[in-house]
Amino acid sequence: MNDAQRDQLLLQLYSSVLQPHTIPAVLDALDGFLDSDGIHLLGWHQTHNAATLSMGTQRIREIHGVYDAEARALDPRMDAGLKQPIGTIFACQQHFDDRFVSRDCFYQEYLLPLAGMRYIMGGRIHSHAGEDVFIVFNHEHGRPPFSDLQLQQFQQLIPHLRNWFTQLRQTEALRAAAWAGEQGLAALEQGVILLGHINQLLYVNPVAERWLQQSPWRNASDWLRQRPLEMALQRTRRQRVATSLPLVLPHGQFVLHMLPVPPEGFERQIVQSGQGANRTGHGLNLHPCGDILLLIRPRHRQQQPSAANLATLFDLSPAESRLAQALAGGLSAEGYAQQQQLSLATVRSQIRAILMKSGEDNLQSLLRLLAALPAV
């Protein structure tokens, strides 16, 4: 592989941070680049003695389940690799000769007969909060150890692999936060629109999109051209102060909040655990071009949470969400059992499941939680 091909491989590696579904193809390309017979990307938590991540190329996917469940505890290579500084190349032929292999139960009972592998070169590319992540290249039994050239090529890749995995973990956290935020906004029926400096649409969440599709304007672009809204946006943009105004749509009355986005982002108040005091966190930048954040919420709501939103909030089954809604509306367990023609034991079993999923200890605390929820 020439320099141009290597550069293309690195481009694919970093691109996979934003496109995780391409990671298997990237691992296949790495496998070919270093002429190995399989790559294993393994995360292991030392305290819990359990795999936190296990993925690889096709040959490794066929066998990694057995390794994670049974063979990891016997693997002398893991302990030897942990002794190496992070980012250092580890080649098993430098530590375990043929005499050791012939007597070691891991090699003789698992690796050679089941996996068909003999040599590895690998390195630790990530270490955080008790978790260590390794990337390991394998040679099948019968092939020679990895050559000095292969070790040199791998050493050149290690800094990129470390950066890649760090970025991968960071974007995983951001994707999880974005998903959780969007699910929460949907459950609370909160519409969100982010505008750029010339009213270009940077983001419209599904709630706002649904409402606007039901309106005479059909989409946000047409809606933004309405004169009252246009003037309010101009005022918010010019004065850089929050503005609110009533919004009437065919399916209800709403309140529209317009928040100017500070250039440095929104500050976050972070509660110091156990100290009762807050501190200001780093700015939260919504978008590099974000200028105005629009929040749309119904002015009048139903009297109690809907079963669908209770199911979304607490991951309830349909039967559990119906019961939770009935409890929120003031119906007793006995009354619900009679209404639905269920045994009281069945209803109590469902209540226990709701308590577990909501994190509450008893029925009274659950009722207080349900009473405090927005009625959407």
C-alpha cells in the first residue's frame, strides 16, 4: 500500500467517527493494510472483569464470543499488554516463545484449536475509568510472526488509532445526549427550531415539524415569513433579548419563546454533588451558525399525561402505561382492576414493574411523580 492509499485509509478511519456503520469496512481495510488474518477491538473493565467492547473483522466475529465469555481469564497476552505504556506496540513473539506456547493452557485449549490463531501484534489505545481498550492484529497458526516492517507500520498508525477511538467515544456520548434530549422534548411536546443569522433553518425537531405540517404554512420556511413573527425575530436579533408571543395554530394555542444564542454558547449550571452549590460549566454551543432558538409549547394541555408519553418517559409496556395513566388520573389499583376486569394481583404486579422502571420506591412516591409531570 502506497502513501496515497494509506492516507485514504486514515481518511476513512476518521470519517467513521461520524459514520459508525462504516467501522467494519474500515477494520477490513486495516486488516488488509497490515496483512493480518483478523482484527479484534476489545474493551475490558478491570474492576468488573468484563468486556465493555468487542468487535472485529469477520474471522474474529466468529470466535470473539467464546473469548469474551471463557478464554479472556486465561489469556497471558492481556496481562502482558497491560504492563506496556499506552500506545506501545506489543508483539507476542517477543514475550512467549514456542516452549511457553506448548505448555500454556490458553494457547493449547483455546487459541490454536478453536481460533486457529498463533501470533498477535497489538496495543492499548484507550484507558479511562477502569476500562482499557486494545486493538489486536492476528496471524493464523502456520504463518510467521509479524515482521519488523509490519510492526513499524503499526507503530505509525497507533497515534491515529488513539485519536480515532477517543473521538469515537466522545461522539458516542454526544449522540446519546442528543437522542435523550430529543426523546425528552418529544415526551414533553416541546417544539424546537434553531435559526441561523438570515433565518436559515439549522434544526427542526419532530414535534415542531409535526405541528407546522398541520398548519396553513405546511413548513417552517413559509411560517417564518409571516409579518408578526418576522418583526419579532428582527427585534430579538437586534436587541439580543428573549421575546415571547402567543401563537395560534388550527389545532390549538401555543406560546413561542425566541432566545438569542450567545456567540460563546449557553452557560450550564452544574450542581456539585453533595455540596448544595452550583457552578457555571462551559458554554454549550448548539451550532456554529446558530443565532435564534425558538421554543414552542402548548398553552393549554390535557389534565393528565397521555399513556403514549408515559410509555416513552419510563419505557413502559402498553398495559403498564395504561395503568400509570389511570393512577395519574386518580383511579385506585382496585378500581382499575375492576374497570379492566383484571385480578388485583395482576395490577399489583404491573405497579411493581412501573415502580422499578420509574425508580420510585412505593406507590405514594409514584403518584407524586405522576402528578408533577406535564400533562401532555
